[in-house]
Amino acid sequence: MMALEQNPVAVAPPAPQTPPGPGGPRRRWPLPLLVVLLLAQMAVAMVTTAVQQTPTIDEPVYVGTAAEYLHTHELVHNPEHPPLGKLVIGVGVALAGPHVDARSSADQGELGRHLLYGSANDPWRVMLFARLPVIVLTLAFGWVVFVFARELAGPLAGLTALGLYAFSPDLVAHGSLATLDVPAAGFVLTSVWLAWRARHRPRRYVPLTGVALGAALATKMSTLPAVPVLLALTALSVWSGRPPSSSRRPAVRRAAVAAVVVAVVAVAVVWVTYLVVDPRLRWDPDQPVPVVHGLRGLAVDLLPFPEAYRDGMRVQFAFENHPWQGFLFGRLYTGALWYYLPAALLVKTPLGMLALWAAGAAAVLSVRRLRPAAPYLLVPAAVLLATAMLGARNFGTRYALFMPMFLAVAAGCALAVRRRWVTAGVAALVVFVAVSSLRTFPYYLPYSNEAFGGPEQTRLRLHDSNVDWGQDLGRLADRLRERYSGERVWLVYKGSGVPSYYGIRARDPREVPPDEVRGLLVVSDSAAAKATGRLARLIAGSRPVDTIGHSITLYRR
């Protein structure tokens, strides 16, 4: 760290400012108000969504594991994800104060379902409290987006970036869930922003970059590809901040020291998160850990992380070897399509946002004063997207939530092009994004843009967390009571909720001869997308009569 202090540049330059209007500095007062309003509307959207949605497929696993951390201080379930995100969720679980049985379960999904439905707890209350910490984190990352863009291109750029972030249907949808995707992506963005700031104050921001990177690694292992990128960006920041007259050798040494500091701090953060759960680092997995051979196995063995982390990576590699089924544009397939994520992003990103992403990336590459920021904004997003595209799980844009974060910052930089029509065009596109997002309220999870028919058509093109993640079981129960009381119900539900808890009395139509299936056939759209055999024939012989939240379809037989 002493080597870093040889850099005499100690004070960050002021953020670029747009020329003052006729009112001078007195007209700047709306800026904080607009920031608050944008974040407030995002908070309202997320809280409303969190209140109305039943548990999605992954949430009971994280909530149950968080409760286990709090009450037994053991590392047993869900090793494929490190503890930090679940510790964040655990803050809300602790505030909810649910009753936790001393029983153990061999299945992490059953662990969460028992906490929510089998322990005399109110699942609505537990899930809302579990989701609140993630909502707070999502809002905090919105502030990072605003500040990052403001520092690059001025206050209007910051507001533009925050507007895109706050109205992003994907970020609202997943920011309102007790899951790990938004926290992991937000910590990566924060680490890049801090690395950018290290250009001028390395002693302060280099260690903080390591903390944010470590938080990302301690939340999801999918952020590991960002490590070499962040180390290189940190070294670039320290190198760029050197005095022009200084010799290269000391500058190279300082850059290398900075990268080492980031790596060491990040590794330390990962260890600390495991120690918070269990200071003795006992590791007793609930299932056999897969054996990983070859270069992957060697890489896992060499990682300087706790055994539980390395075993979690082995579980992840086993997932990657599984032949998952995917669904894209009406096609059901087995395996993975490399273009799945770009195609899904094309469907689920507002059209105005896509245009501003492209304009912002072009501005960052073409405007001379913004070019130094290009590696920080574009390279991490590109590397993480390329890695996700090579993955085996074509389950949704939640694997690419870093895109609406990084590219929102880049989009704000489009205003660095000093043309009156540019400002007007950017403003119009942001309004277009806002209108498109507000129109889907409160059904953000199944959002698709106008070119693909809106949220009511998403199920025809995508499945799983893109449209139906089990979130509408409560809404289904309300609809059945209101419109279909007393009717015989046949249900194929894809999710983690327990239908009987919500008063749904139904049978599985796949367990009886097709001729016996008469009345109301209710099918989750993810299940319908992957339907084959008997279920496909039942759907083909039925007439759709209703839809719930754009994720569950009711058929009449």
C-alpha cells in the first residue's frame, strides 16, 4: 500500500458539469429530487411486486438456507452458492422472526418449503421480509449507476442512466425477489466503479475495489470470470494515474501491487463470509459432491477459498454437464444455444433501452474524453455475457443482469455528444422506456417489449424465469375463488409454492386417464412450453379461457 501512495495525484477531479442554464447554479436543486423520485418509484414497484408474488422456484432454497445459517450456524445446504447473498436475505428472515424447526432435511428445496408451509409460519410475511434487504441493495446499486454516469458525462447523464436502471423490467422483477442475481451483478458493477475511481485515489479505492469484488465472489460463483478483468482494470487505473514525468518501472510496480491488493482483499472477503456463518468452518454437505476431473478439477483445487466454496464449484460444474431443456421462440430443445441470452435480451429489454445501449456504447468508443472509460464499461459486461452464453442453463435473462446495469451507465454517456437533437432523442427514449415499463406493472417478470407482443405473448417465446417462475400461485387461488368456485380443477404447477396452503384443491391430470380430465385445466406456462406426451395432448384438446399474471393459463375441457 505504501507503493500506491507514491502516486502524487491525491484529489479526484471534479465531475464534468453541463453548462449552467439561465438560472445559474440555483437550477441544480431539482437533481437530488429527481434522483429520489426515480428511486422511490422503483422502490414502490419492487415492494408492490414483492407483496403480491408467492415464492419463486429458487427463493425457498435461499430463505431456508438463510434461516439455517441464523439458527444452526452450519454450512450444510446450497453449497453451489456462497453465503453472502443468503446472509443478506437472512437479515430480513431474522426481522420476520419465523419459527424454525430443529429438524434437518436431506433436500434443500424441502428445507425452505418446510420453513414456509410446515412450521406454522406466515409465508407471505416471511417472504416479504426476506425480499426487503435485496430491494434495499437494488436501490443502492441504482445510486452507484447514477454516480458513475454523472462522473463520466455530467448530471444529465447520471439521471439518464438512473432512469434506465429504475425502469428496467428485469431489474425491478429480480430486485424484488430473495434471490442472488441482482446482488451479484451489482457488486461487480460497484467494484468496476471503485476501480475507475482508483485512478485518482488508489490508497482509498484499491482496497474498496477488492471488498466489492470479494462481495460478488461471495454471492455467486458466476462472477469468477470478472476477477482477471477487475485485476487488469485496477492495474490500468493505477498506471493511468501516474504523473506523466514518472518512469515506467515504478509505475508498473505500483500497478502490480494494486492488482495483488485487490486479489488478496477479495479472497479475504470470501473467507470472512464463511467464517460469519461458522467460525469453525465445519463442512457437512447434504449430498455427495461430484468429482471434477481435468483442468476444471485442477483449477478448483488451486483456488484459495474454503473447502465448501470449492465443493460448491464442483456442484456447479456438474450442473453444466447436465442436459437441460430449453425453450426459445416456440422451439423446445435439449442442451444449450450459444445465442440464447442475446435473443432473450432482445425480447425482454425495452426497445428504447436497446437503442440507448447502442448509442451509449458508440459514444463511449467515439468521444475522445470518454474512451478511457470504455474498458471499464464494456469489457466486464462483454466477458460476463460471453461466459454466460457458453453456459448450459438457458433459463432466463437473470443470468445477464449486469447488462442493464453497465449499459445504463454507458447509455447516459450518449449525452456527451453535444447536439441538441441528441438530448431530445435521449429524453424521448427514456420516456418510451418508462411508459413500456409502467404498462407491465405489476407483472414485471413476464415482460417482453412491444416488438414481441408485450407480456401476454412472452410465454410463446421464452420460459422459466423469463415468464413463469412459480410467482402467481396466490393470484391463481384468488381467481379460482372469484370466478370458478366449486369447479373441478386439474393443476400442473411449476414452482415451489404449496397449492393446498392457498386453498387450491386440485389433482394432477397426468396421473389419470385423459378421458377423466374434465373441467378446468390449469397449467403453468413454463410447463406448457415444455409439454410433451399426455400433457401436450390435454392442452391441445382444451380451450384457453383465462390467464393469471401472464404466467399461468386456464383451459376449459
